[in-house]
Amino acid sequence: MTAIENIDKKSDEELVALTLRDQDFFAYLMRRYETKLLRYIRRISGVSLEEAEDILQDSFIKIYQNLNGFDRSLKFSSWAYRITHNQVISHFRKSQARPQTNAFDTELLETLASDMDSARDIDVKLLRERLEKILEKIDIKYREVLILKYFEEKDYQEISDIMQKPMGTVATLLSRAKRLLKTELTNLNIPYERFN
């Protein structure tokens, strides 16, 4: 077994401990989370790939800078997602004065489209356009909780850790988000089944 294969089998927490002793190990954490966090950024923010990569880079810098303060009672993944979540919010605060463009993740839209039974009855392109409009209407806090639950497959505790909100609040946000989604889908005559 090579050294790299050995590193790939280490837990996140073991890699954190190694990184605290030798910063070169941080590259392995970055490699492990780069795709996941980039997808998460694109899904919750709707920014272009270039902007998402900038946010990701800022997130990794923050993660590295705060690694000594990592709360080991949390899962590293939840902690990394929380920092990334905060970087997305920071990005929006900085860019509120600038006009926004929506570059929704095509993968997200295709996933939503494929998850609905009505996709066979409706032209996929039209459905994708409708879903994009729905996502534009849904407030980011609701969009984010839907994405974390159904696309990132996080449980309530992880969502709570990432969003820094009590689990009861997460449940309320998810319930409201599902209700908003149902209303928007109903308004477009698209059957609501995926998020029951």
C-alpha cells in the first residue's frame, strides 16, 4: 500500500491532525472536499462557475486559517460546509450593489426535473426554465435548506451545524421551504411529489 493510498483511507479528523503538524496535508483535505463544496456553492448561490471557484478558494483559506479552532465535537464536513456557507453569505453582502446574474447549476435543475414524475409529460427544457424561475423566487435560506437536505443529503444535525441554527429552526425552515416549493409547482401545474 502506497503512502497516498494510506492517506486516502484516513478520516477527516486524522487528516486535520496531520495538517496541524504539517501544512502539506491540507491539500488532501482540499482534494476530498473541492468538488462537494463547489457543487454546494453553485447550488445555493446560483453564481457563475468562476465566482463559485473564488468563493471556494476563500472558503479553503478560512478553513485553513481556522483549523486550530476546529471544534472536534463537530464532523469536519459540517464545519467545512458551515465556513463555506458563511463565505457565500459574505459574497452576497459584498455584491448586493452589483447586478446579479443567475447561473443555476444545470445538474441541480436536471436532478429536480428527473425526480418529478411529470418530467415525462413536460418538455425537459420548459421544465428546466420553470424550475429556474421557482428557484429564483425562493429565498436563499429556504433554497439552501432544500439543497442541504435533498441534494447534499445532510441530516438535520448536520444542517443545524452548517447553518448555525437550532434543529427546530431547521425543521421549520425545511417545512416552509417545502410549502413554498409546493405552491410554486402547483401554480405551474406541476405535480408536487418529490419533497413529500
